[in-house]
Amino acid sequence: MSRVLGAGPIARLRHVIVAWPSILRVAFAGMVAYRAEMIIWVLSATLPLVMLSLWNAAAGGGAIDGWDQTAFTRYFAVNLVVRQLTGSWVVWELNWSIRKGDLSPKLLRPMNPLVFNLAETFAALPFRVVVLLPLVGVLAMWRPEALFLPSPAAAAGFVASSLFAFCLAWLVQALFGMIAFWTEQSMGFWSAWFAVWALFAGYFVPLALFPPSLVALAQVLPFYSTLGAPVDVLLGHAPVASTLAIQAGWLAALGLLTALVWRSGIRRYGAVGA
């Protein structure tokens, strides 16, 4: 293990900050090399457009609990944007690297593999935006009411909430990927999480259509903080301050848990001689 990885937390943080621009350049070059795969991956996350069609058909010319076609259109349009900007693939990469032993050479590098993957995920954002813009353009031509002007406070809250959602989504995937340190069934756990997440994050249906008691519960769970929170903040459906506070709390908790699980997993990984 390198001296950097063996250094104290302050030294490691300083090294990451200094090296971050270089890491992003390397990660961006990797995204360019595999741009075709990246485009396919981005297009696979367009389910909000399917859900928009279904809910618009269900609403018809009327409304469902106060939600008409315009409300559904704006909700799933923002949902699509947030989903594209916060997506990650670390759960698949970690699962594969751990099970196949590919993690070993990565541990010899001066940079923690998790930090480098985070940089890769961040570096992919320009590609996602390039693919996303035509999708939004087509959606706007199909449903012009998808375009709206949010208030400055909602826009600022959306940016902050989306950043939290990006970090939280990555941390959750990293945690499920690290289950591979202990079992080969980590992707099974991830699939189960995704099924629950899709419902309570607001991916399939706006939480506002749930019973009030269930909405109150869902809004404090981590699922909502990774997707539905920034969507509702931009649309004015959720208070900015309390939503950001909940996201910040989950970020602190999941960040600490990720560090602890990684440390424990690496010890186990080394003990079995991978």
C-alpha cells in the first residue's frame, strides 16, 4: 500500500484536493475512449419518459388527486434530468473488481479506488448533458408545458439538492458494491434495493399521490433524498431548508458508514489473499 493510503486522514484529504484536477482529466479521457458505451448507459435511464406517457394517459383530460397532464409532464421532465445527473455505475464496478480480484492492482495506486471512481462518475457529467439536451428538446416539442421558469430560490435549492443527491446515490451504490467483500450475492441485494427505491424515490410515481402518512415517512428515508428531493424542490413541492437538512444528515451518515465498511472490507479482502 502506498504512503498516501497509509497516511493520516488530513494528509489523504490534502492529497485528494491537490490531485483532483489531474484525476478528473484522466477520468474524462476514459469517458471519451468509451463514449459509445456511455451513451448507451445514459439512454438506458430514460424510464421517466415511459412513466410520463403512462401517467399522461391515466390523467387524460382530467386530473388525478390534483395532478393534471401539465403537472405530470413537468414532474417527469425534471425527474429525467435529475436521474441523468445523479446516476452512477460504482455498484457494478466494485462488485466485479472485488469478485474477480481486479481490485488488487487498484489498491497499489496512490489514489483510493473509491475516490477515483467518484472522479470518473463526475467526469461523465458532460457526456450525460450532451445526450440529455436532445431528449429534453424532443420532450419540449412534444409537451411544451414541460418548460417553466422556477423561482430563484427554487433554482438555487435545486442545484444544492441535486449535488447532495449525486453524492448520496454514489454512496448508496458504493455500499451495495462493497457487499461483494462478504458474498457473491451483492447484486441481488442491489436489485431488491432498486425495486424499493424506484417506488419511494418518486421514480415511478410522485410521492404526492401517496397517502399523507406515507408521504411524511418517505420524505425522511434515503430513497427520496437521491432523486425525488431535488425534483420537488425545483417544482416548489418541498421546502428547501428542511429538504437540504435531511439530505445533509443522510450524507454524513452514509459517508461515515461507507468509510467504515470500506476499511472492514479491505481487511477481509487482504485476509483471503485476493
